Amino acid sequence: TGGSMFTGCFKDVPIVQSFQISGDLIPLRHLHQVLPGVLGHHNGRYSDLRYFQQDKDRWWSYTITLEEEKETMIALFEKYKGPRGSVDIVSAWETDPDALLKKTTYVLEAEDPRGHRSYLCHSKYYEQYREEGPFSGENYFDWLDFGSGIRVRNNFNCSMKKTNFLERVYYMNEAEKLQHEVKLEMSNDGTRLIAQYLHSGKLVAKSRPGRHPHVYMWDLNEKMYIVDDVSFEEKYGKLFKHTSILAARPALSAGEIYISEDGVVWGINYESGHYRPQISQTAIMYQWFKKQGINLTTFNSVGRRGWSTKTCQGHDWKSIDITGYDANSLKYACNEITTSPRWISCRACAVRSFNKHLKKLASG
């Protein structure tokens, strides 16, 4: 391994005390031939080291208990949570009847070291991992790809060939993300909101007709990213989701943005299956637009089905903990936007209106 190894004994069994490397995955190469039945000292207890091999790579991993596996997931939940009032892939599911499984599988999609397989795959795999008897003692991804989970994957292979479903979700690298950062500014005559890529200076291309506006993420630093998700899927043969842009990290909002000709923003919605924005996202974005001097009558705001002024009244605004946004002004903004003539109360309604808009442009 290139590092020093320290061993001891426990009831006449060799104990691996430590290695001068980081992480729980411990590449020991041929140690299994030299010291069979090796134990490791892990989390205050002695634990078997499980041997794995793939092609030329070999490694050992501590065996774990179900309780330790649960603690690992709890830590991962905290990793992907955002401040109260933001959107994240954990808090989005807190009120769902299957909350634990939903947020677990979304986090597993984000953490998947072998290509971010969709949460739909992990929802099938993870339940069987937990319920397998006796418990394997293996970390989930070791079990899935190198243990008995291989059989589970073979029985449910969520690949395009078997289910016409793209298995893996594309995650942008930092350079790709920066290429899609945008600035939103008013046109010179103040009648249109223009979306332009910040680093290239190019206008954001027109959205496709049908149900495919661009996707956007508005991060915790109030930076906006806009992506033509269909183009990415066609280019890379992988799913492109909101999590693709910020690597599943929390944000101020997520949704879709309708772009007309010349980078003109026709409308913005709050639809995201991973992040599930609340009506508070409309108010936070509305206030931010105001601070930027953006004319809020130049584009449409599209609510999720059922959102209305009544939803504003029933929302817990005091629970929001985002710097620069207070409860009273957000509640006022919510009432203002949901009574605006540019408020569209459902996504399907917006799609129909936008398609008519595009046809009108095309006909001259």
C-alpha cells in the first residue's frame, strides 16, 4: 500500500490496527493470502475486514452492522440538507408517506460512485439490501456491485435495453456548470427580461415546443444556471435532472424556465421532482428580482397545481432562515405574485400558452 501497517492480536486472531491512508476502503492487495481472518478495529469494536476484487483492483472494507449503516445514512442526510426555506433532496420528502425510502434513494443516487444510477434503481435495490437475511455486513455499494446485490441488479436491471429507461443521471463537472451560469437583465427598452450566459456572452437558446422548457437551478449564493436538459441527454445518453447541475446540493429554487427568441424569458415555474419547491420559492425569487431592478410584469410566474393566495396565507413564513429574506416581506411578496395578471396557476396551462406564443412567433 505504500504505508505502514500496525497489527495486534485479539483472542489469537490478528487485528489490523491502522494504515497510513484515509477512508474506510483499505486496499491491501494480497494480504488475504498472508493473514486470513484479519480483524480491524473500527468504531470502538473489532470488525471483520471483507475482501473485494474487481479486475486488477483489490481492497478490504470493514464489515458493518445495520445500526452503523443507519448512522451512515443519517450523516448523508445532513450533508445534503440546506437552510430552512431552501430546497434540498432530503427535506423535500419529509412529509411523504415513504419519506425514509425516498430521501435515502435520492441521496444514494447522488453518492453512487459508479455513475449516479437513478433513484428508481436504488429504490429497488436498497430495500432488498436492508431486508436480506442475514444482513451482509457490507457497505451498500460494495453489496450492490460486488456482493449478493449483483443478483438483485440482474433481476431488476433498470437500463434502457430492458425498460426503455436511462439508468444513469449525468452530473456536470465544475467547468460545465460555469458555462451555464446566466445573468438576467432587462432589455434596453425595459420591456423584456433577457437570459444570457455569463461567461460566453451568448443568449440562452429558445426552448423547444412541447413539454420541454429548459431546467434551472438557483443556488444558495443567488447564482442562476440554465440548461437545455434534452440536449444533454441526447449528447451523453444519460438522464439530466435538476440534481445534475449542483451535484444534488441544496439551492434557493429549482424548476423550469421558458425561453423565447433572442434569450427572452417568457416564464418561470417551480417544477422539480427531486427538490419539490414550496410556494415560498416564488416569494424568495420575486423579492430577489425586485432587488435586481427587474420588471416583474415582463414575464409569467407559473405555480404548481393548487398554489394560490390561500396557500400564501397558510404557509409558515417564520420558519424560513435565509439571510436577507424576512417572514413579513416574503408573505407580502407571495400575495402580490399570486394576484398578479402574470400569474399562471398550473404547468399544463403554461405549456399551452407558451406553445401558442412560439407558433405566433413562427408565423410572423
